[in-house]
Amino acid sequence: MSKWTPLSLDPWVEAKYARSSGPGGQHVNKVETRVTILFDFNACDFVTAWENRRIRTLLHTRLSHDGRLRVSCQVHRSQARNRVIAMDRLVELLQQVTARQKKRIATKPSAGAKKRRLTDKKKRGEIKNQRSQRMSHDE
């Protein structure tokens, strides 16, 4: 179970609403359905220092001027649906950024792989060499 859930983030989340862009006629012109969620991860109790650094470095383009993480949604005509989607996107972003990556273990190619590679290179070189010889005979 992940610590990142919409309910656990709610005290540190502020939602702002605005009019959506795009087609929609009178509905778009009068209803504020676009949702922008601002998550104050600096004030959040359970964000560790490591997670804080990861969020700052990997999501720096999504930070607002005051340092909060910003996620927007204007897909649906309903403000409530857009808010749910924006919260889900926020949770997904946080899960991806704070997931620990497995450390890569460097490996070397086996002796058989090296031998196959060299024989393939030799064959390829011979094919190219035959082409150049054939061209000189034709001329």
C-alpha cells in the first residue's frame, strides 16, 4: 500500500478553478471546469528529505512560483471529474518520482558472445570487400 493517496494528501492540497479552453460554446464561457491542484510538499509531514529533493529535481517544470507542485486537468465538462483526475495524476506522479530504482549491475559479454560478434564483423567485412572487387572488375 502506497502512502500517496488522494485522502492522505488532502490537507496540503489547494484546488483552483478556471474556465477551460477549447470548443464548448456557452458552457465553456460561463463555467469554471478546469482544475489546477497545488500540492505543498514542503509543508507535508510525511515527505522525506530524499523525496523532497527528487520532486524538486525531476518535477521542476511543474513547480509554481511559491514552490508547490502543480497539476491541471480540463478534459471533462464536469469540475468534479476534472478534480478527481487531477488528484489521480498527482498521486501517480508522486509514486513514479519517489519509487526507488534498482541499482544496475554492470555485466560483461560472455566469451561466446564476443566470438559471435567478431565472426559476424568478419563476414560483413568480407561481403563489403567482395562488393568493391566486383565493382572494379565491371569498370
